[in-house]
Amino acid sequence: MSLSPISKAVYASLAALLFVNTTHAADAFSADSPWMFGDWNGQRTQLQQQGYDFSFGYTGEMATLIDAKKSSDHGTEYADQFAIGAHLDLEKIAGWKDTEAQITVTERNGRNLSNTSEALNGHLSSVQEVWGRGQTWRLTDFWIKKKFLDQKLDIKVGRFGEGEDFNSFDCDFQNLALCGSQVGNWVGDQWYNWPVSQWAARVKYNVTPEVYTQVGVYEYNPENADNRGKGFNLSTDGSKGAIIPAEVVWTPKLGDQKLPGEYRAGYYYSTAEAAAINDPNETDHHHGGWVVAKQQLTAHQDDASRGLSGFVNLTVHDAKTNEKTDMQNIGLVYKGAMDARPKDEIAVGVARINMNNDVLGDRSEEIDAEIYYGLHATNWLTIRPNLQYVHHVGGDKNGENVWVGGIKFNTSF
């Protein structure tokens, strides 16, 4: 009998709960604990102090179509992801100075409303960002990192995705156009974000405490994105070239209240050939750039852990090989608006995805918008009910306008 994604989550939770109840029930489900199943009578914190930090996370996303301009479709879908990982402080474990490693395995399940709903047919983004790259097990992280020159130079090698270090952005929204590294969303045939990994190397240098530069080389191997038994592929047999990103990052703390910000500007180039949009027999190379800005703008009643923040994402891509030539998103997040709920947040964002008008005729731009309320239920559970709006689905000037309701929740076991 095949279990649904929700049933799998319930059974996994009950199994883990049985284990906890027979060991350290007093620690389980404490609202102040970062883990649903507690500190294992102090053993988990002790392991962290020894250099072993284990994680088990779950993300679930439900989406239902509320209304559409032309279609009467009102479907509902659920997608989810398990992520099991271990972060190793190798200085504590083996005496290797300024060295750490990460191993992460993920599994995705479910279906995406953007793929099954008639009203969302051709959707450029996704109303459930956790869906994608195949519903399968994957080795998502397998890397080691070491710092040199009084920690100014940072070198990371192994298997990981571009978006972990380059064009990085938070993933609290449920709509894909407002979540994570945006280059990977629009150049996804070669730039692989989480949960896909590839052989890679990244070199970072801290110019000042607030400014660093970095450059990376990422293997482009289409087999890494294959979901038919290739989730743990370590071979380079199918390699076609490399993605080379470079970036400058500024992380200031502004004003008397030292409000944090992060500003990124970068460029990428692919050595692999890509078919030209207007002539499949002609090839060229993907290339483009990005700007990302995040800044806390206010402190709530002089409390810098609360307040209003803003963000902007811009990406541009070559018109010869890309269907999407550019995208922009902008939004605001307010954390701790209510004294009774100091860790809750409310956020709103709008994204514009621009199609390649030169070769795609009357297809123009798609607008994706979302507002969510982030309920910080406990330190190990956040629930984000959201409302999404998609204008001109697929960039079709005469396309659907759709309202979608969703719920996203993140749990740390």
C-alpha cells in the first residue's frame, strides 16, 4: 500500500515520538526548545559541544485554488520535504583548525498545484516552492570547508548547489518567485539549486569584516538533476561543462541600532553550450548577473530583534539562450508587530518574471504576489498561512488571473 506524503509525515512523527517518550519525555514538545523532541536529556547539546550537530527537518506546503478568471478548477495539492543532516566541527572532533563539514540527505514527496491545475497551466513560477527536481531521495550536501590566513580566506569543496553561497536569499515565502536563489529558478537547465548537488569548489576572501568576495566553479552534469536513481550520483561521466559565478557581498550594520543588512552583486558564466532560443541548431553560452539587497529598516520600540525589513532581488540573463530575460521581486517583512507575539512576522512580496519578447511572440510578463503571516508557534514549529495571486499565468497577455490559498510549515525534530 502506498502512503500519502501526509501519512508518511504522521507515521514518522509517531515513531520518533514513541522513541522520545521511552527516553526523555520531559524534554519533548517544550516550546522553548529548538527541537520538537527535546534535548535528549542534555545529550544533544553535549554532542554539539563536541562538534556533532545533527538535524532532522520537515517542510510541508499545501495549496488550493480559490478563484480563477476563466477556469472553474478548484484543486488542492500537498508537497513536502524531509532533510536529514549532520554538521561536523572538525577542529573539535579531529583537531583540524578552522575546518568543518556538512552532510545532508533530502527526500521530496507530493504534487504541485502549478502542474495539476488547469488554471495554472504554464505557470512560470510555482505556488509550492518545495516541489521540484523530482520526488526522490538526494545527497544534497557533502562538503568540507577550511579557513586560512587568520580566517580571511575560506575554501569549500565537495558537492553542493550554487544557491547555498551565490545569489543566496531566504525561503520563507511559498511562491518560488519570492523564495531562494532566483538565478536557479530562471536558468534551471544548468544552474542547480537545492536539493540538487554537484561537484564544486568555492573560494571566499574577507576584504574587511563587512565585505567579502567569492568565486566558484560548479560542474554542470544533467545527470545530477535526473530523478531516476541519480540522487546519489557521484560520477562525472555526464559532465558538459561548468557554471562559474563571482560575487561581492557587503554585510553592514547601519545606524545607532546596528540594523543588519546584506547586499550582493554577482555575475555567472557557463562554459557549457546551450541552444539558442530562436534557432535550436545554433548554440551559445548562458550568462547573466544579479543584485540582492536585504536591510532591516526599523527597530520595534528600540528592540533590534523586531522591526521592519525590506528586500529587492534583480536578475538579468542573456536573451539568446534564455526564455526568461530578467526578473525582479520586492517586499517587506515586519517581525514582532504585536508585543504578545514578538517572534511572529507578516510579509508581503511581489515578483515580475519577464519573457523573451524577441522570440516568444505575445508572451510578455507574469506577476506573482504573496502575503503571509508567520506564526511562531514554538521554537521548533513555524506555520505560515498565505494568500497568493498570479497575474497573466505563463506570461500570456490574455492568460489567467488566479488566487491561491496556502499553508507552509517548517518543523525541526
